Amino acid sequence: MCGIIGYVGSQKAAPILIDGLYRLEYRGYDSSGIAVIDNKNHGICLVKEKGKINNLVKKIKRNDCQGTVGIGHTRWATHGEPSSINAHPHLDEDKRFAVVHNGIFENFQEIRSELVKEGYKFLSQTDTECVIHLISKYYRGDLKEAVKKSVERLKGSFVILVVSTEEPDKMVAFKRSNPLVIGLGKGSNYVASDVSALLPYTKRVIYVEDNHIAVVSREKVQVYSVRGQRPVKVPVSRVQWDIEQAQKGGYPHFMLKEIYEQPQVIADTVHERVDNSKGKVVFDTINRALDRRMKAINKVFVVSCGTAYHAGLVAKYMIEEYAKIPVEVNVSSEFRYSDPILSRDDLVVLITQSGETADTLAALHEAKKKGAMTLTVCNVVGSTIAREADVVIYTHAGPEIGVASTKAYLSQLTTLCLLAIYLGHIRKKISRKNERKLIRSLNKLSRHVGTIIKDNKIFYDCAKKLYKSKNFIYLGRGFNYATALEGALKLKEISYIHAHGYAAGEMKHGPIALVDKNLPVVCIIPDSKTYEKMLSNIQEVKARKGIVVAVATYGNKEVKRYADHVFYIPKSYELMSPILAIIPLQFLAYWVGVLNGCDVDQPRNLAKSVTVE
């Protein structure tokens, strides 16, 4: 949630901050603002506004923010409604300090009450004002020490970035659980909640560790443990993404661009992990010791949220069928409070696109506390979960800017498919002949996805007939039960139309009461062991005059007899069919959203990375 950007250098800060906020807007877009140190007038130039960043830009044009040090913020509201007053940055009463904040202060009411008794005045409904008043209270000529004393009082997961007229040539940042990255330039340095904001300026970055304070000036960056007085040595990483990858590249929306990038994403994911000469899957992040431990695991727990949870449901079918290990799938927010029964013989697989999802990080800590082996499937190199898990498998999807996940989901599914085959191999549950067949099929996946994408007009034509519908039902079985859930989620996120995914066998236990001539029912029916059962479900829908949209395997003419619309996908192994079957549903959601005039890249009330509970 929330996007943070900071700059200290020799150029005007405001344009750099605005550029960074545009790149971070997918993290929250309820309001935005900047604060720039104005050395000429010995003050802080503060501009903030409700709504999208374009509203802020119009307001900035009427203000004279000329300084070279500043901070910016784009907000996803937690405490207090979206408004100009609640927008960040926030200042202290004397207007000496400015702060931006991502996360939640869990004890802010207690701190606020204490500060009110001491005479401090609060202007907003946010929890953020607590920290700026604490910094003002504790400041004795050293901004780092004031920040240190302040964060020691605060509970929760959060990042703050502070500037001050008292020390106008620096920024001070603190991180606890939420993402924070420092970009290293020449004669300038940057701070952001995501590397995408830094790519136009630098690829050399420092990923800040939890409970570390960074003091950032024009010429240097010093990082301290909150408990220490001397700077700690921190590694400098190089970002592999290009700026072009984080731009639209001529597409009307990031979501459409990212759907079209999926063949390359799958090709990259498979190429990284498959040794074609030996006909097997390899992971360079799993050494012999980890390999031996994974051979001995008794149970797998998959833990994730949202779209990643749907990937986890598919992983259950993949791992149980090909590695013969029992798998339990959990929503991260439930897992962290369920007191799970774990041991050293269990593997906990944590799936997260950002590597910073608060509930999934909490689940990781719970698993490690109980001695289980932890493995994360993650897209962001250097993210918190990637650093803390025993094993990390990167999905290499590149930056995903659209809030509704598309290519990251496909890369997760592909990576989990590879993991299932790998586990089956090391546990000797897959024959070498079958393993080689699976590898050959994996190598064809990218081409198959490219074939589906060429059918874009078919998806648009279907959406044009259905986009005014008020409700949708999605049905799937087995490997594609999760595809029904993910397809429904995409439609809800993008178009705000009510949609619900079901295991198709459950339709007769209630949902069938909703079927009438106005209800589209999307049925995922590729060739599989449950094909005949799915066909019966389609017939039951048609008997009640429902509108059937089917996702079927190329060459299947039988489905055409019953379905009003058919999207075809290439034939593949059943464990790979969810990778192919979701693509028509991504397109359907996209076009329904566009035809309804929705902002498909930035749906209302949502943010890309959920870093608060």
C-alpha cells in the first residue's frame, strides 16, 4: 500500500518526486502530495491534493517549490477518509519537519492521546501525525536520533521518510516490515517504496533491512541498526529490469501490455529452470543440503493471498499428483492466527508477487519459529521475504504495474508446475519417460500462450455482448477450480461487476438458483478427467436458459452445441491447463472493464502491494 519517494541532490526535487509518484500510483491513488525543503525561504513547500496525481500536478503549478530535497507520497487510505487534509506529507506544528508514511501504527490512539494531553494539535484523522509530533518532541539537534526515539514508541509494520528545515540537506528513513529501497546516483540519491520509481535515474540500489535507519544525503548513504550507533555494511544490488519494461510501450493500459507479455514471461521462466539436455528441472537456489531436506518432507503447506492464493490451490493439485505429498492450502491472514501444527519435516511454500505482503510475511515468521522449512515463490529480487526464506525461487516476470495481476500469476503457475515436477523427480515419483514428456510440454507453453493471445478479437466480441450483465458465475473442476476463482476475481477487480467462482460440482448445492436467461456462466472445460462432469454442468445451465461461455480445448466441437461463446486453448497436460485457461478470462475481464469505462489499471479501493494487515 502507499507509494513513497524521496530525493536529495542538485536538481529541482518537485519534478523528480512527481515522476516517481506516477510510477508508484498503482500502490495507492486516494490522494497524493509532496514536501520540498525551501532553503531560500527557510521553510517547507507543502502541496497535497485528493484523488489522482494529475490533481496534484495542477495544484503544484500554482506553487513555487524550488528546493532540491523533498519527499512525496501517493496514498491508499487506512486511517481517515481520502481527503486533502488526510493526504501526506504531514508537518509538525512549527512546520520544521515533514513525514511520509506507509503502513500502520497499531498503538497510534494511545500515542495520540498522550500527545494531545501534552498540548500537541492534530489536524487530520490519520495515524501518521503521531510520528511527526513525536519527532518534533524528541528533536535535540540530531534528526536520526529523533526518528530512532520516535519509532521505538510505535508498534506495527511501517516505513517513514522524514525531511527537516533543521537539517535541510538530508533525508532520514526507517523500515519495519514494509518495503524500502535506496537508489544510488552521482551527486544525488533517492528513496522509494518500489524500484520502479528509481529506474529512470539509477539501477544501483540498497534494499533496506527491517529495523534499520538510513541517513541519505547528496553524496552518501549511511545505514544504521536501530540499536546501534555505527553504520552497518550493506550490499549494493543492481536492478535487472529496464525502464521500458515499466512503461506502457504503446498499449492503452498496463494490464493489456502485461497480458501480451505473458508468452515471453513463460519462456523466461521455463528457460531458467529446465535442463533440456538432461530432461529435468533444476533450481540454482536449491543446494544439496536443501535438496536432501526437501526429499524428506512429509507435508506441504501453501500460504498466500488473493491471486497468489489461487496459484496455491493449483499447486496443491500439481504437487499431490506428481510428488505424492499431501498439501494444505491456507490464506495467509488465516494461517498467521490459526496456530498451525508444523514441524521440521514440513515445507511451507509462500507465494507473493511483491515479497512484502504483510500477512504472508507474518506466516513466514510463524513457520520459521516452529522449525519448518520455508520456500518462497516471489517476483522481486531483494524483497523482505526473499531475504528471509530458506529458499527463494524468483518468477522473473518483470515489473507488473497493473493492479490486477496477470503475468505475475502465470509466472507463479509456471514456477509451481516446475516445482511439482522437481519434487516428483527427487522423490522418485515420476518416471524418467513421463518427466521428459512433461519437459517437452513445458517448452511448448510459451508458443501456446502466444496462440491464445492472437484471438483477442473473439474475447472483445464476447465482452461486447455481455458487459452490461450485473452478475457472472464461473465454474471449474480439479486443476481448473482455481481458474474459476481467479477468473471471477479478475472480473470483480476490473469491472466492479459481481462475479463468483465455484467448484462446478457445488453448483447444484445452491448457485444454480441464480441461473436464468440473463446470467452468464463461464465454464472452464478443457480436455481432462472431469470433462464429462463439466459437460453435464453446462447442460444443466442451458436447461435453465443461462448464457454459457466455455473455455475448451481446440478441436472440441461437442461444447459448441451447448455454449453461446467458446474460447479455445491448445491441448496440454492437465496440470498445465490452468496456465492456458486463465488467459481468455483475463481478456474477458479487461474488455468488460474497458467497455464499462472503468480504470482497469487502477481499480477503485485497491492497491498493488498489500503491506498492511
